[in-house]
Amino acid sequence: MFKSTESQAISILQSDESHEHKLLCIARLLSEQIPHYNWVGFYFMNDQTQILELGPYVGIPTDHIRIPYGKGICGQVAVSGETFVVQDVHAQENYISCSINVQSEVVVPIYSNEKLVAQLDIDSDYKSPFTDEDQRFLEGLCEEIGQVWPD
Ligand code: SME
């Protein structure tokens, strides 16, 4: 499942589309092909304001267009710079709820030239759906995305 999705994602990244459109296509690809990826989106870092800004996404519209660094799962990743796998969002105190359907979440940092520039955020309607394979796949994908990040 992940192998084929990964090669399709690489084709998207190599295309001549705009950066934003590539990210939207990747969000669409992930949400269509992986049954437990139910909301998929990107947040961009803004170190000046210390606020994450919502980029392209697929799924239920969210009110959380701007998230201060440190707040919620995404805000914590803005500070730690490390992947955060949350198998049960109800067990998290520092969590920002987007929809009552969401049970779990994974947030993966995207680095460009060693600088944290964005995050891939995935919400799932299932409890404990994320395996080590998910994490490896998503971290590999975010590395590929980081390599084509515009300056
Ligand atoms: N749940 C996230 C907020 C973003 S939404 O999932 C789209 C968080 O706690 O950071």
C-alpha cells in the first residue's frame, strides 16, 4: 500500500505544478489511498509570528487556520521538531480538537536545508491506527517534500 502511494507522491513532487498545488495533490493522494488517513493537511511555520499557518488540506474544514507554537499537537511539533504520534487524542491534554470524529493524529515535521519549514498533519477517525510502517512512510515522504521546498 505505502510503496505505490510513495511512488505516486514522488511523481507529483517532480511535476511542473505550483508548490501549493503539489501539496494539495499529496494530501488528496494520502486521504484517498490510506483508509485511516481521514484529514490530511499541511501547516507552515512562521518563526516571526511564532504561529503555524494552515496550508493545503483535504477533509472537513477546520477553524484552526492559525495555531500558536506550543499549542496542540501541531504546536508542540513546532517546538520539538520531532514526529508526534498520538494514538488516542482523548488522552492528550495539550490537544486542539477539530472534529468529534477524530480519535488519533500524527504530525510529521518537514525540513528544508535542515530548517523546520512545515508539518504534515494527519487525523484519523480510528483509535491506534498508526504503525511503525506509517511513521517510516510519512517521514520518508516528508523528506522528499523538504527536498523540493522552495527557498
Ligand atoms: N489537532 C491539531 C489541530 C489541527 S487539526 O487536527 C486540523 C492539534 O492539536 O494541533
